[in-house]
Amino acid sequence: MPEDIRNRSAISHADVTALNFIRSFAPYVFRRHFRQGLRSHIMEILDPSDVEVEQAGKMVAGVRCFPKATPRRMFRIFRARLKTLENALVEIARVKIVERYLATDFMARSTECIVEYQGPGGRDLMLCGFQEYVAGEILDPWTILGAADLLSALYEAFRCQDSPLTESQDQWIATVRQKGSRFINQIKLMISEAGHIPDLAGAGNLILTASGGIRLVDINNISGVSLDPSIDLDEKGYPVCDKSVEALSLIEEKVLGRPVDMEDDIYRRFLHPERRKALKAKEALFWKRQVGS
């Protein structure tokens, strides 16, 4: 019996076009994105002509170049099982909360779809998403680079691309910090007003664009923010809420170039030394289980 697509570690174009709700002769190429999450398959949706140029190359000033095909959109297949339609609507409602606070400047917009998946065990509800593709560099809150070096390194990375920056480094960094401040304020507003926070901690979840904007591209794990002193875990056993607040504090330090204000209600609660000690223990247990599995 074939394996349920949600259980597979990786999937291909043929696996996507074999799905009962996707046209078998879809006019696109589905390619596995280099960044995969625990909660979804992530596929690039590519124009076949772009893939052809990527593979065959093209001549530029007498030199054959092989430009990487740029996705038209991203296709996500959520791994989570949906027992009822209400479960799916709850997941979509969380995405809508994030959209309310971050769209359109600070997140990759996504259209969520509830489909009927014909799997090896019969018909089942499945949540999918068609998401905007965001070009840029990964903004990693956990980088060893500090405030003095991180933005300089990212500026140089953009300067080496096909459409180099025209701004000076100081001008560009000022723009990043201005937009970064707005991003942080919107996240804090989401926490205080809506009681939710997206996953800011995962590798590659945040993209810094050439124009200096921070965009959230992973909307698979949106957690409630509880006032309870206990540390909440997601369905995988990961303390995503606490780690996301920690990531937010690191973004504030490394992008805005300023220490966090420990009088801020959010940081005072989540970055308290005793809570952080307990958090490290829960995080270590999570990774131990991941290695074991």
C-alpha cells in the first residue's frame, strides 16, 4: 500500500500531480524547496520555460549562465491530520490573525485551501496553501553575528546579486532598522491584542528583502500566548511560543542594534531567568526525542 503523502519525508513533482485534487498535466513544475519543515511539505511552483533555461543555460556577454528558476508561488501541504472541518477552520483562523497584523508588508500572503485527499486509507480532509514567493536572504535570529556585523554582511550579500543595491550601506541599514522596528511593534501588538505569535524561531522562517523589509514566510505554527507561568508546548513537544519571544528579542538586539527593554511586559515575563532555565530543559528534551526518532 502506498504511503500517505503527509507521512513521507520528501515528495516530488510526480507525487504532487498524482494527488486527486491536482491536474495530472499541470502547466507547472513542482520542485521540493530546499527548506522543509516538520509541519508541511514545501514545493516551488515553477514555469517549465524557466526550468529549461536553468538546466540548459543562456549566453550572457559570451558566457553561458545558468540562472536559477524563480518560483511563481509556493505550494504547502500541511502534514497535520484534520479530524473535522472545524479543525481546519481553526487553523485558517490563526493564519487570518497573523494576516491582520502583518499583511501585506511583513508576511508572505497565502491562500489556504481545504481539500478532500484520496489517500491509501480512504478520503480525508487536508489543508494546503498557495503562498507568495519572497526573494531575499534568511534572517537568522540565532546567528553568531552581532548587531555590528549582521546587517553589514547581509548588505554585502545583496550587493553580489544580479540587481545590486543602489543605496549606501548606512542608508540601507537605516531603512532596515526603520522597517524592522515596525515589524517588531506589530508582533508585540499581535501578542497583546490577539494573544498569538507566529513561529519566529525556526530556521528560514524570516526573510530580509533587498528593500530592507522583514517578511514572515512560515505560517504553519501559530501559537497562543498564555499568561500562565507554565511553558506551553506545541503538538510536537516544542516550546515554540517561548522560543519565538526569545527570537523576537534577538531580532530587536541584532537588527535594531539596541538591548531589549526588560521592563517590557512580554520580555519581563518570558525572559525571566527562572523561566529561561526551565525552557532550556524542555528544549533539550525535544531535541533528544528528535534524535531518537
